[in-house]
Amino acid sequence: MTASDRQLHLALFALPHGQLASSWRLPEVPAHSTNDFAEYREAARLIEEARFDAFFIADKLTIGSDGSWQYGPPVDAFEPFTLGGALAAVTDQLGVIATASTTYQHPYSIARQVLALDHLSQGRSGWNIVTSYSPDTTRQFGAKIPHDERYDIAEEAVDVVRQLWRSWDEDAVTWDREAGTYTRPGAVRPIDHHGHYFAVAGPGEYRRSVQGEPVRVQAGSSGRGMAFAAQHAEMIFTAQTTLESGVSFADDIRRQVRAAGRQESEVVIMPGFAFVVGSTDEEAQRVQEQLLDTVQPEHILGSIRDVTQIDLREYPIDGPVPTLPDPDTVQGHQSRLAVYKRIAETENLSLRDFARRVAAQRGHHQVVGSAERIADQMQAWFEHRAADGFNLMPHTIRGQLRAFTEHVVPILQQRGLFRREYTGTTLREHLGLPYRG
Ligand SMILES: Cc1cc2nc3c(=O)[nH]c(=O)nc-3n(C[C@H](O)[C@H](O)[C@H](O)COP(=O)(O)O)c2cc1C
């Protein structure tokens, strides 16, 4: 594939009303709508009309236990597979990526949930493989497992899940009315897995999906996380704040993918992309400030407690950011801690401004400006191969996501960077990934 044949991919990192922690407080959001499926359906339809690749549903498996739910979403929303199934039913072409944790969810259950979603959507599902970095999650499930061991478990879990998916031959279902045999003899087989962490007899419960296997998605950024991604992921999410760090991450991942014996074309790299779009750069800046004024700093500082490892709410809000721990010494989200530590140490921000900064971009790249400026930045990342596409993180769904689909997508299309129509039906086809038979 030549560089000019490459097409950009777009996913929506969906949170109930947008990525901004205070988006639920905005007047355009109907009261009590966090658990109203109509909100999600509208977002999905909006991005399907704009020809996005996928709707991505994250999951931490908990709302924490320190009372921060009083500040609002992401709480009171839906768990990924129920929501994913409902979205599959109200869309025709959009991919649906749902999160399941290999640390706290059993691979047998994951295999059936993800493949069921793949059948319900007729080949449009993906599995975001997470190892659950948050102590909040640990508190719900009991077991505290060190960072690298969580990846050991994930290695085995992915192997079990894929064995279960492949335990039915592609032509296993014969539907032979005469003979009364539903499957061909020998075409559905136990897997008899006896590993270090799991013992699973198999077979899986369902036939192969139309895309062969659901798409595997992952977002590890530590050394161990990147090695895992290079080995197993087909779509890679990442948080990178600058073009330089994006290029360096992508080069490193592609090198590791080749070293793992895989083709670069088997992997799509999708950094998170936060933005505020306005009719001019100045207007976008004004909107950004107005939106950030609605954020409660204590909400943000509480919500990153599991990454920073210290409760920043205990420090004077107009004082300096206290020294954050060295990422290598923690068992949690090492890569995001490194991003926050760099921001805190190089930009000399007060704790209040640090909270605004985190609220604005959550450790991802952010562009505030006109639709042209946003399209220019996306194009630059794409052409420098820091990104094959983007996982979009709009502050709001009703305002900012809509503005992106109305103003930025047409520019990307005019520049020949983004599709005007879907050319395939499965998530694999949207992403240009090989069929997995
Ligand atoms: C875009 C994006 C989405 C993520 N979604 C989730 C999620 O839904 N649930 C979760 O537990 N972790 C999520 N993570 C965190 C990653 O799964 C992973 O734990 C994190 O990147 C730390 O990796 P590391 O331990 O290799 O540093 C996400 C990360 C990124 C960049």
C-alpha cells in the first residue's frame, strides 16, 4: 500500500455526554439522561452518518468507592456488552468495540460475550483488552495483582479466548435436515487448555463470525504493555501529547510488531485526539475556556487519584503540584503517570491549572482551533505516521462531536484522507485488517 492509498480511521471514545467531566452539567444535556439509551443511539447514528469506523466503549468496572460519584459521570452509565448489543441493533455499519478485563473477567466469559456481540452486529465487534490498572477496580474484585503479572495473565487469557473462538471450523454448521446433524462431526472441538492461570475444556459456544474473529484492541504503553500490544493487538490506542512522542511511539510499536513476526499492516495505531472546534481559532479558544470553567477541580483530581497514586485534593488548590511518584515504581497506570508527571514538572502549573489541563485533554493530544487547523493537525500526524487514525475525545457529544462531523469530516474527505462511503461491512474491512479465518 502506498502512502497515498492510506485512509484515516476514526473511532469515538464515547462517554455518556462527552469526555469533559462536567459535560452532564451543560444546559443542552437533558436531565437524567446518563442512562437513557437514546443519548448513545444519537451519538452512534451521528458518527455512522459521518462514516466513522467504530464506537468505543471503555470500562473501569467500578465507580470507585470514595464518594466521587457525587460529581457525576462516568457513573450511572451502562456496562459495555449490554450497551454494545443495543448499539449493534440500531446501527448497520458502525464498528462496536467493548472493553473486557483479563484480570477480573474470566476468558471463557469474555470469549462468549465478544463473539456474541460479533454475531449480533454481523461482524462489527472489537474487544478492548485491558488489564485494569486501578486500585478502585481491585477493591471490587479482591485480588491485588502486580502490573507485570497482570500482563502474564492477559497473555494466557487472550490465548484461551482465541482458542475458544477457533474451536468451531469455519464450515462447522452443516444444517443437514435429512441426517439431523447440525454440525459436521469433528468440526467443533474441545480446547483442553490447562495453563498456569486457567483450565478451560471448551469448545466455545458459537460458530465463527463473518469477520472470522473479532478485532483485538489494546492500549498498553509501558514496556510490558507495548510488548503485549505488538504481539496481540490489531488496533492500538495510545495517549501521546506531541507529534514527536507520537512518531516515536508508533516507530517503536511497528518495530516490535515486525520483531514479533507480524506485518505492520496488521496493526492500526489510533492515538487519542482531544479537540475544541470553532468557526475561528479565537472562538474555539473561548469555547474551551467556557467549558473548562464548568469543571470542578476536586472532581478531576479525585478521578486521577488511581494514576497519580497520591490524593491531590489534599493539597492547596492554588499551590504548586506536589512531586508525583516515579512511574517505574508504581503498579498502576505507568504511562499516564509519566505524562502527568512531565506536564507537572515542565509547565510549572498551579494545582488548579493542572486540573484544568487534565480535564481538557486527559493526557492526550489536544487541538483547539478552526476546523482547518484541526484537520491540518490530523493530517500531519497521519502523514508522519504517528497515527493511522484517531480515537476522538470530544468534550461534548451534542456540541463538539456534532461540530466535528459537520465541519472537520468534510475537510478530511475533500483532502482524500477519509472515506465518503463504507466500502466493506465488517469492522476488519473498515480498518483494512486481514480476515482472520
Ligand atoms: C484510549 C485509551 C482507552 C483506555 N480504555 C481503558 C478502559 O476502558 N479500561 C481500563 O481499565 N483501561 C483502559 N485504558 C488503559 C489501558 O488499558 C492500560 O491499562 C494503560 O494504557 C496502561 O498501560 P501500561 O500498564 O502498559 O502502562 C485505556 C487507555 C487508553 C489510552
